Amino acid sequence: MADEKRFAVLIDIENIAPKYIELIMNEASNYGNITIKRAYGDWTRQSSSTWRGKLLDYSIIPMQQFNNTFGKNSSDSALIIDAMNILYRSNVDGFILVSSDSDFTRLAATLKEEGKVVVGMGESKTPVALRNACDYFKVIDLLYKEANKSQSSKKTQKKKSQTKQKQKKDYDDDTPDINESEAEASTDLDTIEGAIISIIEANGDEDNGMYIGTLGNSLIRRYPDFDTRNYGAGKLSVFLKQFDSLQVTKDGDSTYVKLL
């Protein structure tokens, strides 16, 4: 993991809804190791209260900026100044700018000129100028809608599957399943499976899927407490074989996982 790219995530909370935070951080983890996480806004305002509860969950540092003049957004300036300080004082390979505000267009262009990877994230209303100033741009409201639709479908399928398994279990012994007995204190398997699918879809090869070591690193970036032993499996390859949505294959000494 030593050669992974290092990124700074800078969030303009006055232009982004807090409901997107999980999606934002999951998408960010696809690009590398997130070493700096900061959110900018006037945290004394009542409108910021819904964001405050999200900060601890994702270890994001709140950057306070008072709006001294009515109608003026001084947090934009604070984010821009911080980005330039990070550019010249910190060892990062790229920036993830989270905002729908066109005021950050020049910042994105400048960071690119300095050789940094720039990932933009914003809603559909984000101006084309800001989108084009980034190396990559993610439209988070569309991704959020798609993720919810996919999750709803998976829950329906999962419920049907659990019903069938319960009916079958009535005729089987009472041996506890490792997923139920080992994973009580860990991230649930549905969440892990969803994360694996999204990681492979974003970074995997259409034919071979994704190298298992790279997938493991991506999972740990999303869930630092992830350990296959928590789920009763000694190796990642063994852990992955329990998911019907995945196929684990070997190519020489290398192991890959792909979506079915």
C-alpha cells in the first residue's frame, strides 16, 4: 500500500447535502488513500447542524469560517486558501473537491497545472466549466439515486433468499452460520458485498475483474476495521467465495475477482 496515491478531500458544506457523505467518502476511497479530510462552512449556523453529526463518523475536520457579510460566502475563500497551502506544504498526489459552486473552477485548473489529480464531486446543477476543469467529475445526486435503486432491489432479493433459506433450515441441523456468529461486531455482509461490487464496477477490468490484493486495499480504505477473520475466513479469497455475485479465479500466481 506504500505506492498508493494520497488525496485531500475538501468539502463545501454550503453547497452539498449531508445525505451524500457516505457516497462521497466511498467514491473518494476508489482513488487512493485519503490523508486529509476537511469540511468548510459556518458551523455556528443552524443550517449546519445536520452536517455536524456526520463529521465524527468519517473523521472529517470542520473548518470554521464566519460569514461576516450577509449574502457573502467566505467559506469558499477559506477552502481555496487551504487547498493552496496543502498543495505546497503537504505530500498529496491529488485533491477531491466537493462542491457544486463554479467559484472553484479556477482552483481546480490551478491544481491540475501543478500536476495534481483533481476529482470533482457535485450535483447535477454544477456548471460545465467546473466539471471540465477536473480530471474526473462525479455527479453525486445521480449516483445516489442509482445506489438507492440498486440497494432496494438487493434487499428484495435478499429477503426472498432468506425466506428460502429459513424454510430449508427447518429441515437441517442447528449449526450456526459463520456469517451470523462471527460478524456481529463487524460491518454487515450486505454492506461489504455492496462495497465490493461498486469497487469492481469502478476499477475492475471487464474481462478479468480486479486483482484481489487491490480489492482488499480498497475495502480497508472504506472500512479500516475490515478483517476477513472477523467473518470466520482466514483469507480474502475464501471470504469472497460465499457471495453468489462474485467469481474468484486464478491466473498463474495471481488471484482475481469478477462480477457475475
